[in-house]
Amino acid sequence: MKEIIHKFYTAFGQLDADTMAACYHDDIHFEDPAFGILKGEKVKNMWRMLCESQKGKDFRIEFSDIKINQENGSAHWEAHYNFSKTGRKVHNKIDASFKFKDEKIIRHIDSFNLHKWASQAMGTTGTLIGWTPFFKKKMNTQSIALLNNFENK
């Protein structure tokens, strides 16, 4: 299973969303602070949207500390990019946990400090409100709206 995580993040570094999606089980469950909970094809489309949005831009990821046992895994990864709405540089540090089924990822949870992310991406506004439940809910709503628009194209 270590190979599947390595393949997933290598593909992400190359903005190859189809290879990333192929690492997922059809019943994939994904969760992170930005999107909340996503399932199935929505998860795969989220990565397609994110990869498409970064093509031709200053984007890179690094991944490390992959750990695996028979059913579970974890990894640390870091994303470097410019936030599209503000142009501000973001260096997001993420811890991922995985569960496997049929030699694919069936559960993927990304954890990161949303307040730190908001401070980087939005400056003073993010520093002031990025820690609030209101901000997280608004972020989830906007992220899902972007994903729905992407899927409707």
C-alpha cells in the first residue's frame, strides 16, 4: 500500500488527476477542513478541479513520512502555491491518514491548521477570522460551490 500513496502524491506533483483518481476505491470517503466530507466521484472531481486550476502556475508538493500497516496508512505532505483569490503565497502542511480496501484508498482524511492557512492565503482577514466556525462553514460552502460548478461544465 505504500506504493499507492507514493503513486498518488507523485501524480499530484505532476497535476495528473486521473492517476490520482485511479488510486481511489469507487466508494472513497474524503475529508478535509476546506471541503468537509466528500464521497465517490465528487472526491475524484475535487482533485481534477484542483489540478486543473494549478496547471501552468507556481505549484509544487513534497511528501514524506509514509507509514503503512495492513489496513491503514499515513503521510505528511506540503503544498506550495499562490492562492488564486489573493495571489498570496501559501505553504500548507498537511497530515493525511488512509484506509485501504481492494488495494485502493477507500478513506482519505487530510488534516491541517485552517487558521494558519487562512492567515497565509488571506492576510489580515484570515488571521482575524480564520479560526472561527463561521469561516470554516463559509469556506466549505464556497469550496463545494466551486466543485459543483466544475462538475457542471
